[in-house]
Amino acid sequence: MKKIMILSILGLILISGCKSVNNVADPESSLRLPGQYSEEESDSTSTLAQIAWQNYFSDPRLRGLIGSALANNQDNLITLQRIKAARASLLRAKAGLLPEISGMAGAAQRKFGDFTMDGVGNFDTNLSPDLTEDQLIPDPYKDFIVGANFEWEIDVWGKLRNRKKAAAARYLASEEFSKSVRTWLISEVASTYYQLLAFDAEIDILKENIRLQELALQLIIELKEGGRANQLAIDQFEALVLNSKSQLEAKLREQKSAEYEMTRLVGTVDIPLERIELDSAVERPRVLEVGLPAQLLQYRPDVREAELNLQATKFDVNAAKAAFYPSITLFGMAGFNAFDFSKLFFNPASTIYQFGAGLTAPIFNRRVIKTEFELARTDQQIALLDYEKRTLNAYLEVLDLVNQIQTFDNQLKLKQYEVSVLERSVENSNTLFSVGYANYLEVINAQSRALESAIELAELKASRLQSHVQLYRALGGGWN
């Protein structure tokens, strides 16, 4: 009868622990990328995403700045520390599959009262004729122990294995996050560098225009002395010079701010400030080399990070589901124990050991476990949506940049022609003004429009370079 009662209790525990959990199928992404970026796009599997940054950017000065940033930038170094933390979590999860073994050593002394169970029991024991002199219990009582104990949960349902897999996926995701940070850092350094090249070009344009405008102002002053111009014309030309000088000061301020930003990105104040000219910076990878949209899933670190996080949540759900089932634990200890230190290591007289097994199953805390399970399912849905969002954003980024690069060359050709026409108009207006066939307002308008157009051309050249930098980032950074 007693055995039947024990078996019934065990059966009740098993049934309670193994009560069915709603097995919801793993969520699947409904997002499907097109086969190509556009109808004109090649279906070639080659892609710029396979090119490392050292080969993508040809300017040695820029490559030097990028190398310094990767070595010194604090944001990048922080992500490397996060990888170490994720690796530590993985090692901890792996250790959960192994027995917990710990050593123990202790010494104690205790005086039992004469009117206590222990005191009376020890006194009575010492009166036994079966005890030898060495076996008499001392008063006060001393206790010495040396040994080891262990505890090991048998991973029958895969709870610990799934926790290890989740930690491994998050460790890999941390590496992909680090690659994303490095890609961001490289693109920011390159973008700031090209911005500085644009400022350099615009400052040179302003200085040259100020020089020409001051010559024109001097000419007007001489014409007034000869009676061929008035003070209003002088004031207009002087205002034009002052406006250009004001623009120059603004560009110098922006240039210095960009240099400070570059210093922040590189992570050290000791950086070279020498730069090439804007027209010498050429980063023109062929648009047809962007590859296929599906390759973003392979080459984009942020997309791979989201995918690994999604995998980790799947293992979290499995581990949370396994928490409903009973857990089996083995435990035990072995060592030496004696009340006399000189006899502590007598074998087998002082040898002790214990081995056992335990079974635990949730009964009254199922609501807590079910809540954890639902939270894991919710985190999985969030991870899936994050994966879909990053994938869609990656596809649209590349699509937008492909469109930008395809139009920049045509726009630059038109703008260069516009600048040449306006430069010619400045020369013609000066010639016509000198012989009296144009007024000073026409000269001022021609010079103002020529300056504006030249600065727009420099900004457009920089924007084209920026688009190639963003394409490098959008394709994943070449970490493969």
C-alpha cells in the first residue's frame, strides 16, 4: 500500500508538470524581397558588399584616418567589450550543462549543555562498552571535515541546451553588432572627410571670387573718379565683397567644426589634417556591382544580428516551455569527517559519502512559468518584426542609393556646363560694362550667380562621394 501511495504521488507530480502547453508554431517572416533592384539591374552575384573598406576607399589619407578610428574610437571599443560580456554569458550557459562541483573544508567546536538532547546523547554514548578510547566523543565537541559535493541537473527536456543555444546566438549577434558599429564608424569618417574636401573647395572658390570682386570694386572706384560711375555702384560692389567675406567666415567655421567632428570620430587629437583636393577624390564603383537584394541577408551585419536575435528568442521559447516539465537532479558528497584532526584522513574509518537523486515539478507556480513562456513568445514576435523592418530598410536604402548614383553623373554634367556658362557671362559682363554696354547691376548679378553655382557644384561633387559612402554602408561594409 505504501508503494502504491508513493507511485501515485509521483504520477500526480509528473501529470502536473507535463500538462500540455499550447504549442504555437514558430513565426515565419512574410517579407519577400524582389529578385533584382530594378529591371536594368544585372543578376550577377558579384557585389560590392564583398569588398573590404581598405579596397573600397582609395585615398591613403582617408584609409589612415579610418584605421586610427577603428583603433581608438570609444564607441567601437565599447562594442568590443560587449562581445566579451556576451562570450562570458555563453561560457556560463555552457557550464550549466555540467555538474556543479565544489570543495569544502571546515573546522568547528561546540559545547553542548548538560540538559540538551545532544549533551545527554553524547554522555550516554561515551558509556557504551563497545567504544574504544579513540571513539569517545570529546566535550567540548570538535568537528573537522574535508571533501567535495556536487549537484547535476539532468537536461532531459533540453532546457539547459536551449539556454546555451540562445546564449551562443546572442554572442554571434554581438559580433554582428560590432561589425555594424565599425561599418557606421568607417562611413562616418569617410563622410566627414568628404565634407571637409567640399569645405576646402568652397573656401577656395570664395577666396578667388573675393579677389575678383575686389578688383571689380577697385575698377568702379576708378570709373567714379573719371565720372563714369556713381557712389551707388561703389556701394553695391562693396556690399557684394562684404557678403562674400561673410560667407567665407561661415565656411571657415563649418570647416573647423567638421575637423573637430573628425577628431571625435578618430578618438584622438593627434590626427593629420592634410587632405587631397575635391576633384581628386574619386569613388565610383559601378552600380551594377551592388549584387542581388537577397544577398543583403548574408552581408548586412544589422540584418544578420536581427536574424541571430530571432534565433535566440526561439531557443528562449523552447527553454521556457521545458520549464513546465519535471527536473531531475543528482547530488552527492564525499570526503573525510572526524572529531579529532589527527584521525581526519583515516581511511575508511573517517570516510563519508552521500549519493542521491531528486525530482521536482511545478504545481502551484505554473502561473509564473506560463507568464515567462508568454513573455518569451512575445519577445520572439518582436524579434521577428525587427528582422523584417531591418531587411526592408536595407533593401530600400540600396534601392535609393542606386537611384541617386544613377542621376548624380547627369546632374554633375549639367551643373558643370552651367558653371562654365556663368563664368563666361562674368567675363562678358565685365567687358560690356567697361565699354558702356552693360550696367553695374548686370555685372553684380553675373558674379553672384557664378559664385552660387560654383559652390553648388562643389556641394554636388561632395554629395556624389557621400552617396558612394552610404552605398558601402548599405551593402554591409565588406566584412565577409
